[in-house]
Amino acid sequence: MFPKKANIEFVEVASRSHLKMVVYERGAGPTLACGTGACALTVAAVLAGKADRACTVSLPGGDLFIEWDEGDNHVYMTGPAEPVFEGTYPL
């Protein structure tokens, strides 16, 4: 159905202020988090009438706080950032 594969997010609406999400990314499989997906999820949930403009999105890697600001129409993401890999690329 998706010959070039796809990124897929599975979502549970726990409440209007709490969404739960797991992510499957093409080429990587299940991932700990996806900030872009969490932001898109929040906007979609607000537009569908399922969530408030500010909510917590819980992912396997931790919680993100997402806010879709009505005043400037920007989406803001707040949450922890932690290194999960380190490497070098030979030139």
C-alpha cells in the first residue's frame, strides 16, 4: 500500500489535555519520540475537537508539552532533550 514506506503514529486521547502517541518511522521502525509528529498530532486533535490548544503528549521517550498559540498561530514544543547516540563520520 505504501511502496516508499510511511511514518505512522498511533494515538490515544487520554483527556483533552493529555494525548498518548507511539511512532513507527520508515527505515527506523519504532522510535522513542517524534517532536514534529507530536506537534502535528496536537493541531489535528484540536481541529477535530478532541484536545485543548495546550496539552501533554506522552511518548515512549518521555513527555512533551505542546501548545498551539492562538495569538500568533505558532506551535511550541517544550520537553527534555537527551543524547541517545554518539558517533563520527569519516571524511
